[in-house]
Amino acid sequence: MSAMSPDTGITSLGECHYPSPLRLAARGADDVWAFTGDAQCVRGDVNVPPVQTERLFEKAGPRESLYFDPRKARAAIVTCGGLCPGLNNVIRSATLECCRNYGLSQVFGVRFGYQGLGPDGEPFAVLTPEVVEGIDRLGGTILGSSRGSPETAVMVDCLQKHGINILLCVGGDGTQRGAYRLHEEIVRRGLKIAVVGIPKTIDNDIQWCDQTFGFFTAADCAKQVITSAHVEAKGARNGIALVKLMGRDSGFVAAGATLASGEVNFTLIPEQRFALRGENGFLEALKRRILGRGHAVVVVAEGAGQHLFEKAEGKRDASGNIGYQDIGPFLKQEIIRFFAENSIPAEVKYIDPSYVVRSVPANAVDGVLCDQLARRAVHAAMAGKSGMLVAALNRAYIHVPIPLATAKRRQLNLQSELWRSVLAVTGQPVRFE
């Protein structure tokens, strides 16, 4: 490995000797289509009171000199974890960038996540501009996805066997940690394979990344669900519509959908503990809403309220995520019990649109983001960057070392303008205690 770029923590496979086939302006020119140099940086910060962290990141973009010879390089794309709007957009844009702009002769798709790099994996798909035509209009991923993975050494063996030079790993923090293990094993063996991540999570919880693809589509789809939930609530006497949205550790989808809808009266998120009962608890606030307005819409993120359950040994899924208790049905039963105890007739409608939200095609905002992330991931890989992911930060695209991005999950700041806006829209108390 060559030395790290100053202050950024990004490593490279070695010196870049091949001229880029892209016809762009010289590095440093004012033209927006100029090449990007490793010395170009973007300043980023994470501000979660009372701590503020700031650092420099290498700017993403096409490099004037490449590590890989485009005429000989072989690339592969793998999509992992749960489905998310925009996966096909990423596959399409990465394939087109590889084939049409860099002239790679072979681009492969790994079938069903990291499982496709194991001994029982299905044969790689061959990706061409013709194969990926129109897939951006479809939900899901044409390559399939899965959680978990074979042994890292086995997967690197597979990459070697197929002569892969570039692996683009599309997924959330679990996927990116797996990508970094691949990178470490590749380094240990002294191989010349670039591993570059493209962050994918509806929850929008990747550190040093303002927005992950799929988030705005999820919030948009959830808004439509909330609209229907509002109709259901108003159509019943003392109607209560309870909508559970995705968000294991971060409430961005719940908050975004709340603001987009404007019809939500209570939003419960993982970042804020809440009391169910008591004078200042959630159920008393809900009762006041029902007695005053006759209906209510409640949005709860899937990871909210875990403190309300008895502690138990949490099982982990194949991606290593701790299995959470299902807050939706629990909260529904608690609401029904509370109103019965208070002799107040109420009708509770429970809606869980999780699989609908994550399987729809990407909207225009996410479609553009997917395209830009995918193309910049290809640029980074062709220049020999590895062990990093591409992210959108401060209206720019950057290279982030994977360990830095996955050190902890990004969460909604309860002192932020975003959460204050949610409180203003819903009219709910600052806290339930």
C-alpha cells in the first residue's frame, strides 16, 4: 500500500500510471467537469452537543491518472442487506460508468449479497448497458440480496478466482464492515483489488453522510401511508391510527415522514425514551388529544420504546443486528388497555408498511443521489482507492474510511432544527416523563 493521503485516512493500492479515458478539464481548472485531485478536501463536522468533531475528507470525483488499466480491469457489484429504494439505480449507473465511460470489457453482478461469493453462490451475472436498461424503474435489486456472509478468506478466494479487480459493495453499516474485512484480507495477501462501499440504508444512519439513498423515497412513501391513516382515524369515533415505520436506532424516517405529511400528532423515535403512563406520559397526552379533537395519528419508529420491554438476551440476525422487540403491536395493546381502563371508547387502527416502503422504486431525489454515488464509487475504485465508501456531505461528495463511517450509528439530534420542527408540527410535549 502507498502512503495515506494527507489528513484523510484514505489508502491507495499504489501509484496511478494509466491516463483516464474521460475527457475532462485539467485538474485545478474552474470547469465543473474538471478532474479531482487527492489534495482537494471537504471539511466535515458532526455536532452532537456537547461534542463537536471536525475533520478533512478527500473529495470524491474522477482522477486524471488511474491505477487500473481500463482495458483489462474487471469489476463486480454486490448488493447486501434488506431491500431499499434505489438499489437498481446504483447497479445501472455503476455499470454504465464502467462500460461506457471507462471502457471496461467485463462487469459482473454478485448474486444474493455476500452469499454469492461463497462456495454455494450462484454464478455471477454479466452486466452490460443492455442488461441494466430500465432497471431503475423497478424496486428491489436485480441481483438479489441477503444478510450474512461466508468466511472472509473464502470470499477473497472467489474474487481471485474470477480475476476481479474492483468490488463495489452496496449496503448499510453491516455490509460496509464486511467490505472492510475483505479489504484487510486483500491487503494481508498483497492483492491488487479495490473495495469501495456505497452506503445504503433507509434509516439514514451512516456517520459522516448527510443523506443515504432510499431515505427520501421511504419518507415519501410513508407520507402516503400516513395520509390514509389520517383518513382512517377521522372516520371512526375516537379513532387512533398507529403507524410503525423503519428506524432501528435512528428516527430520521419517522421525523421526515411526519414533516412531509403534516397530519401526525405524536412521533416516537429511538433517540428519546418516553414514559407510557403517568400524568406526563404518552397515554395521558393521547387521551387529551382524543377528548379534545376526537382522533389522532401516531407514528412510531421500530426501535422506539425498547426500554419498555423486559431485558432479554437479544438475538442477532445474519448481519449481526440485535433483534428488537416489536413496539407496534405492544403499543397498540397498551393504547387499547388504557382507554378501556378509562372507560373511553376508542378504535385503534394499526398499520405496518415496512416492506411496502422499502420495495418501491426510487423517486427522483434518490435516483439522482444513487447515480452520483455510483459514478463516484467507480472513479475511486479505478484510481485504486480501497477500504472506503463514497458519501454525500455538506453538498459535496467525499471519500470516508469505512472504520470511521461505521464506528457508530448516526442519530437524530434532539436539539436540532429537524426535531424542533417535528415538535412544532405534531404539537406533542418536548418529552413524555
